[in-house]
Amino acid sequence: MQLTNLLNFSDSIKIVQGDKNIDITHLTSDSRDVQQGSLFVAISGEKVDGHKFINSAIRKGAIAVLTDGRDVEVPKTVSVLTANNVRKEFADACARFWSLRPNFLVGVTGTNGKTSTVEFLRQIWERNTWNAVSLGTLGVRTSSKLNLPFSGLTTPSSEYLFSALNIFCKNNISYAAIEASSHGLEQDRMTGLKFQVAIFTNLGRDHLDYHKDSEAYFKSKEKLFLNYLQDGGQAVINIDDRYGRKLIQNLKNRPINIKTFGEHIDADFRIESIKPTNYGLELVVCHDNNRYICPLGLTGAFQAKNVLAAAIAAHLSGLPVENTLRIISFLTAIDGRMQPIHGHPRNALIVIDYAHTPDALEQVLISLKNQTERKVYVVFGCGGERDRGKRSQMGKVAEKIADSIIITDDNPRNESASKIRRDILAGCPDAIQIANRNEAIEFAINQLQYSDSLLIAGRGHENLQLIGSETLPFNDAVVARNSVMRLRETILKSEAKK
């Protein structure tokens, strides 16, 4: 593709050296991925400045470079361009270079529930025999045979996102559900993309190490509906959430349709009740003068809202309401999201969940409390080099709801792990502190008695633990299963001796 067709030359993009009529065969913001004929885009990130790798990119074959306007010394044969907003122009260029899309796109944003919602939506579509995909925290999930690397981000880089969408389309995938993180929205990674449906799940405290305050955090989420939802599109909004209600007010002048869900009396899809059952949950929904009873094979009352949001989006994509609300009974649990660990010898309930914010931890613990006859245990920590203010808040939530609390390490990164634990303990001073996460999980599992429950929170599906400069293999579900197995063997040996 010619450079003149790839970039939108205007006041925002200028050429300061070389020819703008050259053919570009590839584009990237990662110097390691540069190919012969690439456009290299130098993005100045939070930790890495792409301008430092311009010469490396040129040695690997880059024939054009897009910068933020600072002086760079490169061979005269290399075209140099400048942009006012490099990230946005890069995304726009990616959208042009990889121009194919699935026919129907749904974007999901919010503090909690994004991953569950996109995955439930994918399952609904595929249950209806439609080729579909979900893209987000868990990577690419689809029944189609694709070989795509894991991006490592909730909303991946523009290069990954648009090239993946291009691949989906070439593989006849017509429906895609995409997580839209506050970072991805704030950094314009999806510029050039238009969604037919946008979902807002909720908004609580998170990422305040990046956003200056909750209002700025909300504004970043709002961009999905203001900038990326196409005219005539559908917004699906949780009306129970105060920021959801604020979003509804802010969208009044947009030419879109709004569907609300929640327990609020004015919700278009009103939740009459969510009841724990011996098979999971019973969700009762009222819509358009009809009442639907929906059995769900899932744990955690809050998951019912994620399921309903997904069902509404599926309906807006073309499925009758009755079909979507029937299909949700077949949805299966998602790795690290209210994921049950079976086999405890005393028949205690063990659940793994990604809950890493005060609101999420509270919702999960309340759900477990409502279905637990005896004690609720919780094991959790907080990530290092992230929002410090939420640590004591999470401690207070645990203190208020759980009967027994074990504070452990999460992903301390390069921050003092003991300092992180002390910050949490400020909110729950009577908690037990066990630094080693493996030992903490095993200790909690060994304490469980009949009709107790245990929440292992904070890391969910993650397979790696970040401690200092080391990246170590660690998965909460694997550790919990191994601990349950050892406990069973210990009890069996003890009984055999009697």
C-alpha cells in the first residue's frame, strides 16, 4: 500500500524527509517485528520510548518512520513523517492496512465483567451455529482453528487488533466480541473501528495509578460510546450502576438506541430475581411484558448480569429474545471467573476468581456468603506498582464479609511484597499473613470444613507470577487442585490406619 494511502496527510501528519509515494509492505510499532519495506511507528509509551529504536528498525528494513516531531538522524533514503498524535495515526493506519472485519462487532467496557461478557456472548453465538470469536484478557477464543499468539493485553495493540480482525474475516468469522479497556480507549488503540453494539457493565475503583481520578477513568470508558459506536448502533447499559445512569444522560444527543438492564424498575431487561440453586443460579428476567425463567450453570449472582448483557447483545445481533434467553442455560464457566475447584474431601466449595478491585471482591464474597452455610474463607493479595489506594479498601471489604482472611502475595513486581501486604492489613488487621501464595492456598484448603467455602481471588486465569525481575509459572487453579489432591490422600491414609 502506498504511504499516501496509508496515512491521512493533513495538518496532523507532515513529511519532513524523503518520498511519500513509496510502497509500504508492513507496519509496526515494535522494532523487533520490522520487515523489509516496513513503516516503523515510534510510540513513546509509559515505560519504553519507541524513538530509541528507530535506527534498529531501519537496520532491519524500515523504509519510513513516523515520529512525534522530535529531531531524528536517519539516512536520506528513509522517509520521516511526524504526527500530532502518533498512537491515533498508527491505529488509523492499521485500520487501513488490515481493512477486513467481521460483519458484526460488539465492544464491552467496564471495571468488572468484560472478560465474562465477551466470552458468554461468543458462546451464545456459537451455540446458534454462528462463527464467532472473543478477544480480550483471555486472548483469542473461538471454535474456529486459528493460530494467533497471546497479546498479553485486555485491549491489544492496534497492530495486533486489526491484523487479528483481518484474519477472523478471512476465516469466515462474522461475529466478534472485543474487550475495550480504559487504557486501550485512552490510548486510541481502536481508532478506525466501529462497533454495532457497545456494552457498559459497571464502574468501580481501578487503574487510578494511570487515570488521575474516577471521573477521568469514566471518561475513558465513555469513549467507546462517543467515538466508536456507529451512528444507529445499540448501547447496552447497566442501569443499576450510577455511572451507567450518568452514561445514559451523556448519550442523549447521540443518534443511537439504548437498551438498559438491571434490577432497576425502569430497565428494559429487568432482573426480577437471581437465586442460588443446587445447579448454579436461577435468573428471572422481565422484558416487553414477558417473564423469562433462565437456569444458569454458573456460580456467583453477579455473573447473571454479565450473562444478561451478553444475551441482549446477541439479541441485537439478530437472534430472537426467546432464543438468547434459552441458550444462556448452556453457558459454561470461564477460566478464572467464578471457576469452581471440585473434589474437596469435606465437600467444601472452592472458587477461583479474578476479583482484584474492592467492588469485584465484595460482589464475589457476597455471592459466596449467600450460598455458604458455615464459614467463608478468602485468600488474596494485591499487585505491585499499581493503584495503592485500593489495597486497604479491599482489606476492609474482606473484613466486613469473610469469616477468615489470608493475605498473601499477588504479583508484587518490583515493589516490596511485605509493604503491599501491610497496606492490605491496614483494612483487615486480624487477617492471617502467609507470603508464599502456594502455602497460603494450601493452608486455607486444609482449614475448610463441611459447608465452608473458599475464594482464591486476584489472579484468576493468570499462569505467571511476577516477582521482582522474575516471571515464574503459577496458576491458582492448578495449585488448588494439587492441594485438594494432597488433602484427600492424607485423609485416606489417616482413615486406613484406623
